[in-house]
Amino acid sequence: MAVTRKPVAKPGPTNTDANLDEATIRAVIERGGTVAGEGRPDEPARKLLQLRMPTSLIDRIDGVRRAHVVPHSRHHWILEAIHEKLLREEGDADG
């Protein structure tokens, strides 16, 4: 097996015709940007929840979902059901 040296990188051409003035560079730096991973400030925080349910209950949910003209995802259906339950329970507490 032959051993060779690591290739030496040749310097690329310099971009001399794109001389930017200091004010333009400063404007780009000061404009800033967003940090990776930051969500939108108006978006509510979300937390991952693992839910264990009997298969028979999942089958019943899926049967109801399929009855709709445009069925929602199982996730959406469960969130909607939780929301409706909270409205009922919180409404009972007020009255």
C-alpha cells in the first residue's frame, strides 16, 4: 500500500473587486439575527408528554375520527378532546 502526503490546499483567489466600506460592514453586524433554536416569542411553550392508552380506546378514537369527512390526526383529536373537557370542568367551577 502506497503512502502519500496530505494534499496542500492552494489559496483561493481574493475578492479585491468587492471592497465594502466600513459603514456597510457595521450595518450588517448591528442588524444581527436570531439564535438557532429560539422559537417565536408569541408561540406558547410546549412540553412533550408520553401518553399510554389501551389499544381498545385508541381503536374507538380512530373509529370516531374516520367518521369525519376530513379526519384530523389522532394527536389533534386528543388535544381537542382535552380542550373540551377543560372548558366543561372550568365552566362548572365558575357556576
